[in-house]
Amino acid sequence: MASHSAIDPQTGLDTTEFQRMLQGKPYLASDPYRCHIAAKGADAVYEFNQERSMEKRVELLRSLVKNGSDVEDPQRFVALPFFCEYVSWCAAPIDS
């Protein structure tokens, strides 16, 4: 079975192990791209958790979690501290 790797254009890193993780397959946890994504996510989540302004937190949250809609939903609320290990993967639709 041939391996088909993909290179992230921004980092130049192979995304194969990250894709395997997302597919629920065994993956190498120490993979450089997976570690890059996790570190990037940790920085973004730290910034969100440190922000005191509700307006800025909403803006940061929108950049972290994309729900496929620009429509405000007053029934959604995120309490601090917020945690998301892989920010780039927090793009799944959120059902009410």
C-alpha cells in the first residue's frame, strides 16, 4: 500500500500523521507538524483565557472555533478556562 503524504505550504511540514490522527488511525504523537499545530493551539487558547474583554474574547473565539455561520447564537456560551488541543481542527459545526 503506497503512502500519500501532503505538505503544509505554510510550514513545509508533512501532514500525514496529523491526518491519520484526525481519521482515528494510529499516529506518531511526536510528529513535528502535529506538535506545531498543538503549540499554535495552546498559544491561541492561552490568549483567549487571559482576555478580560468580552468583546475581544468573542472575536478570539470566532477565530478559534468556526461553526460554519456568521450568525450570532445567544444560546452558546464558553466559560473560562477554555481548552482546545488542536485549534485548526476546531472547525466542526456546532449543533444547537
